[in-house]
Amino acid sequence: MTRLVVAVVAVGCSSPAVVHPQGAGAPLSLAADAQMIAIPAGQYIAGSTPEERDAAYDDFSTSAGKDTAREHHWFDGEEDRHVVEKLAAFHIDLMPVTQGEYAEFVASGGAPAPTIDEAGWKRQGFAQDYASQVVRFVWKDDAPPSGRADHPVVLVTWEEASRYCTWRGQQVGAPRRLPTEAEYEKAARGDGGLAYPWGNVYEAEYLDSAVKGPGDTMPAGSYIKGASPFGMLDAAGNVFQWTATPFKQGQVTVKGSSWEDYAGLGRGASRHGRAPGIRHAIIGFRCAADG
């Protein structure tokens, strides 16, 4: 029997509820699709000012106890603050795609189970230790790690994420795709250009991060207070998310921030790129739709 776990989103007048269907045969992907948020057409504020970037560097340094972000110029590539006059209406997922939802796609034959061995992880050159920070996300016997069905799926390539959205669209009879960077930014910060989804000041209690988080992913939608003005959850924290927008040098733009990040990251303007073929323990995704 399907069991529903419901938590009401306390933002906006028509924000959807957080629903995690659980149990054998539960249509997890269809339930997630039914919770997509409508983002209206029109202008929004994008990018950041030099002063905002300086403040973000200071926030990172204070929260992390080191100045890595400034040393590596992480925020220097953000667009200058500006008004985007027109962005068509679209829908976007309330939360990132979960392990359980993605398992339905794997079971359909649409993609292999998200997995990587230690040698493969080391070849990618990422800093995270395989044994202590990655292996817990590896699927076994084509099934998600125990107890993580409602956590965001990770170790998924950009192409596999895109294919999942296409597959889910086929299930509901309407096209689904990865969001563009612009769509993600507007959904995450509203049309008024908030720095973070919830406001202009970093609030460690509002997201899953290295500042006050468990050092791991959390069930999607756990941080209701971190909702964006449009009601989107996990727009910052928990996992970075693939978009449909190219970055540079063959990379794809990822937005948001992850469970291992500090203040300054997760702002609507923050962005960086990753090679589309990687499998990362801190990158997941969500789907979008036109109209």
C-alpha cells in the first residue's frame, strides 16, 4: 500500500505540499510531476554586483574558516546584476529528483544504476574521499542505497538526467526537460533578485550545507524555511543540479550548492560548470517543462 508523507510548504498562497509516496508500486515519478511549480512569464533580476560577490567571498571565508572561494575566484564569473526583460512561463520541479524516482527509470531500462568504483572516482580527480564520502551513494543490485529513497539521486551524468526528464514526460504525456540556467535562477530567487532563495542573508538553518548539516544528503524538501519566493525547495543546499545551459570548454552549468558547501554558494547568481560525463556525489537534478 502506498503511504504518503506530507509537509505543507509555508510560503506563497498556492505553494504545493511536499509529498513523498512510499511503498511498493508507488508512482513516485508521477507524484513528483504533479507537484511541479508554475513560474509566470515576465522579467526578473539576474546576476550579482561586485559588492554582492565580495560579500559572498566574506561569507564563505567566515563560515569555512578558509578563503578558498576568493583564492580560486569562484564567484568572479557571475554575470553582472541586470534585468532580464522576458522569460517565458515554465514549470519546474518542487524538489530534486529522488533516488526512488530515479529507480523507476532504471527499472524501465532507461539508464544504468548510478554507480562508480574507487578507480573510476579517482580518475575524475575530485577531492572527496571515496570510502568516506562517495561509496554510501553507490547503488547495489540496481537498487538505491538503503534508507535513501527520498534523498536526491546523485552519481548521474548530465545525459542520464536529461533522459530521465524525457522519460518522465513520456509517462505523463507532456514534454519534460532539464531547466535552463535562467529558469533555475528565476525559480530560485524570485523576480526581485534575492541573493539566496529565502532572502539576502545566509541562514545556515535554511539549507543542507557543511555549516550546520549532517555532512550528507537529506530527504528532498527537508528545509521548508529555505523555500524560494515561488516555493521551490532545495534550490540551495543538498545537491548541485544540472541545467540545460552550456558553461565553457565543453562543460554544462550547474546551479545551487551541496551538502558539503559553505556560505556564499547557493545564491541565485552563483554558477559553475562540470563536464557532462562525470558522476559526482554532490550533483543531482530536477526537471522542467514549457508553459
